[in-house]
Amino acid sequence: MNTFTRRHFLKAAGAAAVLTCCPLIASTAMPLMRRIPASGALIPALGMGTWITFNVGNHSGFRAIRAGILETFLSMGGRLVDSSPMYGSSEEVVGWAWQKLGKPDALMAATKTWTHSINEGKAQFQDSQRLWQRQQIELLQVHNLLNWQGHLPILRELKEQGLIRYLGVTTSHGRRHQELEHIINTQPLDFIQLTYNVLDREAEARLLPLVMDRGVAVIANRPLQGGRLFDRVTHTAIPPWAKELGINYWAQFFLKFILSHSAVTCAIPATSQVAHMRENMGALSGPFPDNTIRQKMVAFMEGL
């Protein structure tokens, strides 16, 4: 368990405009909120991932720590928690922690369908309801586009029945962007999930402008490259110009870059430590970088 650590619309002109719509502003205590186009509802721009970090089985000590992480996340304004049947015991641990905290209303459950089989996908959803201990799952996503052609009609039925509020699809590691673009153009979606961070920016070229044009919410996964971004800045000081953005930790540097792109509805960093959750949530407060500072952040990281 020692591995559960922090380490571990428009075309070209329009895309540039997207990057300048979040100017450098005065600091504010108000957390950054983003609107879900499908409903108009506002959610905090930082969510919580659970891949690896919440896969702790029945270990009472590790479960207690995860309950503390969830409590910190919700108490600092967080809402969306993302998981998957692929993530081992993560769904069960989140549901257990949520119950232990008294089932606060703030939590927004986001999970996935991960199977080729339609029938197994239905069974996975029922398992998710049981594990999360709730009748409605706010967001259900087809994980890594696995048989999306078969699953999306089922997700639409669940939405019509009120068993889910939003539906979507996911990719990760920058894969299958061409297929994702096709799905966005041809299917009614509420959310997509893709990899986006200061070094993985392929989505900026076509996908992020496209979703803004089509009114689809975006969840940015792997915002910290699974911890590898921290490896690049080992023994490197945060530059003074970044500290002017209220950045006191490298996690805030990485997350503020992502959140300053207005196509991003929510980023979902994962952590196994309460202290790191506090650092992450600090990225919700301004100021945020404008396009000039964003380019400076990219150049800084690429130069390491």
C-alpha cells in the first residue's frame, strides 16, 4: 500500500480565443464553478478521481483515510467523484465512506460501464447503485469507448427512467481521439472525458473547440499524468511569476493550467492523502492564468 502516494467553436482563431477567456484576475475566495451545458447546473471545476487511490479493499485503516479524503473534498466545495468498475474496490470504498460521513447531498456520483456485453453492462449499473448506496447515479459513462454503439442506447433509457441524470463516454492517455470526435458529432452526449494536462494537450486542436461548439461538458482525466508531472519538478522551485497566481504547490500549478481552459468543466485528480487533497482544492481559487501565462507554463514544463 506504500504505492498509494502522490508520485504514484470554432477552428484555429476560435481555439485561441478559448485560451484567452480566463484572464488573470484579482484573487477571490469564491471557488471556480463551471456550467454543465445539458442542464445549466453549476459544479466546482475540481472533482476527485479514485483510480488506484481508493482501491484499498477492506483494510480498515486505509478506508478511514479515504473517508477523511472524501470529507476534506466535500468540505472544501468539491462535488463530482469519478470511479469505475475497472477500479477494483474503489466504488465500494467511496460508497462506504459516503455512508460513514452521513451521506451528504453534495456528492455527485460519476461512474462507468466497462464491458463488451450489454447484459453485463446492465448488471454493472445495478452493482454501482448498490456500491454507491444510491438509486440515481448522476453521471454514467462508457469507459474507454468500449462497445459505445451498444451501451449508449441503454444509457439513454436509464436517463429517461431518471436512474441517471447525465450520460457520456471516456478516453484516456490521448487515445482514440478520432473516434471520440466522430461520437461527439453523431451522438447526443452530456459529458466526455479525456486526458488533458500541461504536457498532454492534443485535445486543444480539435476536441475542446468542438465540445464548446456542441455544448458538451468535459472532464479532464490524468491531470497530473498519474504523478509523473511531479517527477519532472523534483528539486525545482515554483517560479515567482507562478506564485503571483496564488500557486503555492506544484499541484496547483498543474491544475490551474487545466482549469484556465474554459472548455474544461471539471478536472479529476486522485490522491491518497488528505494534505494533498487540500493542496489540490486550493487550485479552485483565483487568480487564473491568461493565454500568455499559459504559454509560459507550457514552456517552463517543456524546458525541464
